[in-house]
Amino acid sequence: MLPARVCSLQERPGCGTMKFQGLRVMGNGVDKEWPAQLRDLWSGEIEWNSPMARWCTLQVGGPARAIAAPASREELQSLLGVLAQLGVCWRVIGRGSNLLVSDAGYEGVIVLLGRKFSAIETRPGRKAGEVMVRVEAGCSLMKLVNWCIDQGLQGLEFAAGIPGSVGGAVVMNAGAWGKEISDALLAVTFLRGSGEFVERAKDGLAFSYRHLKTEGMVVVAAEFLLQAGDRQAIDRRCGQMMRERKEKQPQGLANAGSFFKNPSGFPAAGKLIQDAGLKGIRVGGAQVSEVHANFLVNTGSATAQDFLDLMRLVQETVAERFGVRLEPEVHIL
Ligand SMILES: Cc1cc2nc3c(=O)[nH]c(=O)nc-3n(C[C@H](O)[C@H](O)[C@H](O)COP(=O)(O)OP(=O)(O)OC[C@H]3O[C@@H](n4cnc5c(N)ncnc54)[C@H](O)[C@@H]3O)c2cc1C
């Protein structure tokens, strides 16, 4: 593997603005031979021209030029260094459960923090019964919740059934049943644009409803403070939450969970959409779920454009009817 490079990476993921070092520069600042150069400079796992529909729970989206899956912090660090050197756009994803990627795809590198990036470690907390749990960003929330059940640790039961990664959950400040991921967090480790790892305590982080201000940094790990509890009771609580999800949410149709954020000072987005008479409405293969109006579902043949058109139809109809414009919770790429 290549040694980690210390590069000045762009602060926000996006198209590079770096100066080139001996590469032929195209009009947009990126050498068209970058895929071959990336292959030469980075030895990790890459899948070329991979449809994003495969990597997102909405099951839509055109091809990403490359999907790179670093297996360690060092591989991630060297990958971002190489991408900065080549001036190539990149975006980190977890499980793609909150993402809508356009039909045109992504002309850059999707950095996938997946199963190889999913270690869980513990150390004793300061008080009796407290345990600090450090989890890598690619770990799935369900794996973490099941591990907590096995270990008899409580504090993350609300996350049972959220199909994201730990990194995605931190960035989204994912939540349910009145709790959010930030409630159980102690600290987050990031990889900075400059190539350094930094750890920030929760107090130093700007969390809000379904949002964390990351300043373009990559979440590489999160540390939670959990409490020892009764294993069977924790299992029962998680099971109950999973059952309620099954009753209230659409099953068997691809979706990204709640599509819109709940607007402050108004009824929940799902209620507004339902009261606007939009339950069941379709654009192409995308539909407002018959079960829960804040879920937009793929009936099987949807395109990303169908979802974008349906999103706008919902936003305009709700705005006309109730005077509030719904903001998507789903990130659009
Ligand atoms: C059936 C279903 C139910 C759901 N229920 C809930 C729910 O109850 N509550 C809730 O809050 N959400 C829910 N969601 C939405 C989603 O699961 C969460 O937002 C989840 O936390 C997203 O994680 P992910 O790994 O899939 O992120 P992705 O969709 O992969 O990415 C989301 C965003 O985070 C960025 N990102 C991801 N990983 C990193 C990283 N390591 N560093 C920096 N940026 C990163 C991506 O670039 C993107 O902008 C649901 C989704 C589905 C499909």
C-alpha cells in the first residue's frame, strides 16, 4: 500500500481546486486520464462505472465513475490525498439510505466506508456501569444495536431499524422516538481536508435536527457512552421498536425513510402531505407511500428524475395549501 501523503485536500468534498503536479490538465482542471492515475497511485479496492442504484436504498441513480472502498484509516487517508492531487471530485457514503443520486450519476469517486471499516472497541467509563464504545464509521447501526443487545448495553435502542452506517448516522444526527444519535455521543473522530485525524468532543460539535456541521470532514469513528442494563429488557425494547416500524412504515418497496424534515412550528411533514391529499400520488415509478405519506417509494421502475419531480410536486402543493416549504431530509447528489 502507498504511504499516506500529507496533502492539502479541498475543504468540501466536490470538484478539486488543487494545483496539479506534472499532470495534463483538462478544461475543468481534471485530467481525463485520472482513472488510470488513480489505479497507479492507490492500491485499494475500486469498482469502476458502478450504478449508484446498487448502493442506495432508493435503488435509483446513474453510474459513479468509481467506487473506492478503503479498508483502513491509512487507506482512506492515502486515497483522499491522491484524489486531491488529481483534483477529482469525491463524496463519502455509508449505506446510501439517505441519498438520492441523479440519473446522470457521479463523475468522480464515491468513497464507501463499508464493512471493512466497522470495528467496535470498548473501554470502561468513569462511573460504575458506564462503558465507552468506539465504533468505526462503516459499521452498520443494526450491527451496533445487535452488539449492544449481546453485551447488555443500553442507550442506542432507538436506532434499532435505522438502516444506515454509524458515520451516516452521525452526519445526519439520525433519530427516532424522540432520541437522536448525538444524545449518546461522547466524541467523533474526523479526517480533515489537510489529511490529519482530529477528535472532537460532542460539546465542540454543531448538531441540530438531522444535521451535523462537518465542515467537509469525513467521520471515521464515533465514541458513545452507554450504560450496562438488563440484556433481555434491551432486546425487548429493540424488538418493540422494530415491530412499530413494520406497522407504520411501507414494507417491500425501496425508500429512504422520511423524505422530508418535519417543519418547525407545523404538523409533521407526513401529516401535511396526507392532508394535502397527496397520499398515493405517483410521478413515473415514484410514489407517495399509501402507508406513510412522508415516505416516497420506488414502485419498481422509478428514476431519480421521478423522485425529484415528485419531491417538487409535494413541496409546491404543501406550500400552496399550508404556507410552508418542506425541506428534503434526503441528501441529493
Ligand atoms: C427504511 C428506512 C428507515 C429509516 N428510518 C430512519 C429513522 O428512523 N431516523 C433517521 O434519522 N433516519 C432514518 N432513515 C434514514 C437513514 O437511514 C439515516 O439518515 C442514516 O443515518 C443514513 O446513514 P447512511 O450510512 O445510509 O448515510 P448515507 O445515505 O450513505 O449518507 C448520508 C449523508 O451523509 C454523508 N456521509 C455518510 N457517511 C459519511 C462519513 N463517514 N463522513 C462524512 N459524511 C458521510 C453522505 O455523503 C451523505 O451526504 C431511514 C431510512 C430508511 C431506508
